[in-house]
Amino acid sequence: MKALLVTGGCGFIGVNFIRFLLEETPDFHGRIVNVDKLTYAANPRSLADLAEAHPDRYRFVHADIADRARMARVFDEEQVDAVCHFAAESHVDRSIAAPDAFIVTNVVGTCTLLELARERADRIARFHHVSTDEVFGSLGPEGYFTEETPYHPNSPYAASKAASDHLVRAWHTTYGLPVTISNCSNNYGPFQFPEKLIPLMILNALEGRPLPVYGDGRNVRDWLYVRDHCEAVWRVMTRGAPGRTYAVGGGAEEANIDVVHRVCDLVDELAGPRPDGAPRRELVRFVADRPGHDRRYAIDGTRIGRELGWQPRESFETGLRRTVAWYLAHADWVAAVRSGAYRDWIRAHYGEEGGAM
């Protein structure tokens, strides 16, 4: 892979993946071309230090993956020979309120990339598509998602990702494009936009704000530390069989309310008690459940372990401690994201289109 196109590289997982490749992966010697539309949760400043440290190996391109002409120029000017496709609208609540953007980016954008890769099949070594366990719907109290689980998406976000999965698989079966797919569980870790559960709870707890928990708080997710996910993606890209799908989980099932309580306890420990001395668990507030809220997700990662030798390095306990410590140590990053100041930086560098919310 001499020129790896990473889509959505300014988002949470994309930022961590690019850092993983350039800082921790000695067997990667190529260039990274990071394409991102710079929607509300994208932050190119999270990679500014890498751009300075690796000017010959990292390039950022401000573009929309659904813009075929623009993306064709990227493929040809950069001589892209592999694709790692993270770019997606990904927040379930936003998909319920405004699903159209999810169809454009997640479905049309994926189709656009597949077609451009197919037209350059003589040089595309791998097209890896990063997806989610939400495409499988909701589990009961028993069992696990596997690569053979039937699709049953329950939110507009999950439906758009299911559609993109099917497109990727079809481009392999029909056209022979060398694709791989990974369906991951809930990621957490550094650089995550604070609308997601764990960073939102960390920051609200730190500031003494209410901690809103949907329903009864017993919805269960399988938590995957983002750095472990990045290693899994790279393992699939470099060792996975073309046409193969791999389920990637953290092996860490936790109910949402238990996650929130763990966060509270860690913030109490690492940041010190609240001014009144009360435990931060007292900030929890149960709110009305969201529509179509899946009850439980859990992944059986047997295949990726058996075939590719991958397993998560972090337990939920160690990964969550790392995450809380990171947010406490990066107050400037948090302040810029929460105030919107990073949007001003984006507008200054990429214009109003890049700064659109």
C-alpha cells in the first residue's frame, strides 16, 4: 500500500487510525491521503501535529465522498492503491431527527467510492469498509452477533450502514473488487466527540452537570477501546481474505447505567470530589428512551481471533481509565470542541463550506 486513502480521517476512529499507522505501525511504509468533508464532528486539528511531523507521508484533502468528480481526481492525482473507508454519519439520535444526510453519505458515498475503485481495479489492492454491529439489530439476553447473523437494522443510521455493507459485498461478488468488511462494537477512547455516551458523561460529571441516561439504563453494549479497533482494522486490511467479513468486539458487555457509574467513580478518583463532597453518581438522571433503542449488542470475535490472531489488549476497566485520564489531561482540546472554536479554525482554512454544521 503505497498510497492509502482513509475516508473520514478527521473523525474519532479515523484520527486514531491515522495516528496508529504513523506512530505505532512499523510495517506501514506508505502515504496516507485523508479525505474528510469536515462535518460537525470532524476535527483536523486533532492531526495537526502529525501533519507537521510527517509532511511526506500525510496529506489532507477536504472533499465529500459523494462528489464523484472530486473523488476521481483524488484517486488519480494521489495514485491511490488501497482504501480504508471510515467516513459515515454515525449518531443514531441525529439519524432519527434528519435521516437524509445518512443516506447521502453512508449509501451514495460508499457506492461512489466502490465505483471509483472498480474503475481502477488494476491498482486497488484492498477496499476495506468499516461498519457497525448495529446492522444486526437487537439481541435478547442470550447469544452473540457473528459474521453470519442476519441483518435487522432498527434505526435510520443502522439501515444506511446495512445498505453500504451490502453494496461492498456485492462489488466483490459481481466485480471481483478485493474488499473486506468489519462490523465493530461501540468504540470509546481519546478524541471522541462529546455527544457520545462516555465523553459526554466524563465532561458532565467533571462539571457537575446532570448525567442523562435513556430509559432504565439497562441497554447493554459491547465496549471496544479505539486503539484496539484500529489494530483490528489494520490486521483485516493486511491479512484478511478478500470478500471476508470480520466481527470485532471488545469482549466487554456493560449496561449503560453501569458505564455511567464507572465514569463517575473514575472522575471522583482522578479529578477529586465535587465541591460539596457528594459522589458524582448522584448526578444521574433517567430520561425518556429514544425510539427504536436496541436492548443489547454483543459480538463473538472468534473468527478474527482464529484467522488473524487479533484480540483486544485493553479490558473495559483499563481502557476506561485511560479514556477518563485523557479527557482530564486534554482540557484545551475539550474546550475547543465544546465551544465550537475548532469550527472557526476550519472556516479559516477551508471556508464556509468546510465550517457548515
